[in-house]
Amino acid sequence: MSNEVMFAREDEMEALNVVDDGVDSQKYLIFMAAHLKLGVIAEDVVEILNNQVITYLPMVPGFIRGIINMRGQMIPILDICSRMGLPSREEDSLVVVINLGDVQLGILVDGVDQMLDIPRANIHPLPANSAQLLVSGMCSLPDGSGTMMVLDCEQLLPHD
């Protein structure tokens, strides 16, 4: 297997589908995991990788699949399905590498759907008592293709 980089630069990612109509909006990269559409803020996305060799790590939470070596940097890989309490896939798919402050994290996903500008007013927050969920909001996609849940990336890793 080759370590093929599918989208390495922001300009290539923007070619997926971006509309700018002057409305107060935020760009989201929308990906699929267990038949769910999840979105992350596009500016937090570093790369989308394919065919990565994931090295198993012992004594880590079960939703951490392992690590990859990305140009000399060790990136932990999180199985988003397992983290959400859903059955995880046996085969590895795509890895979306995101910035979490000063840490980079790879999220194992089924596929990338699209990149869209979503008006901020269209994203509905979840009730305050749903803090244990890994999503911070949701919206209907403007193209009528379903509902996107906004992934709360800060909640992905356990906190001390």
C-alpha cells in the first residue's frame, strides 16, 4: 500500500464544493461515518490521507486505533465510530487530520462527502444537558442531502 495523500493543500480541498454568497457563514468539511454526516470546521483540517499504515498502541483507550507517521510527526488515529459507541469498521478508510490547538489528531472516517459554507444562523445548538455528546450542533444541508452534525473536536479526546 502506498501512503497516498489525497488532498494536501487547502486550495485542493476548496475545490470540493465551496459557495461564498456574502452571508455570515463557516466552511465545514463534511464526512461520513457509520451513515452519519459529520462536519468539522474546514480551517481545522490539515490533510485528508488514504491508505495509511496504522501502528497499534497498547494501553490506550479502545477508540484510539493507533498512530501514523506523517512526515516524521506521530499522529494518533481516533476511530470516530468507536468513540461514538457505534460498531467500528474492520477495514481502514480515510484519515482526516485536524488541529486541536497544539495537537494534531487523525479521525478515521468512511469517506469525505463535500465542503460547504454553512450560514451560522442555520446551525442549531444542542441542549445544554447534552454535553456528553460529541456534537455541538446540527443543521439541514442546503442541498437537501440530509442533516450534518457539527463534531465538537475538543470532546474527542478524554480530558483529565
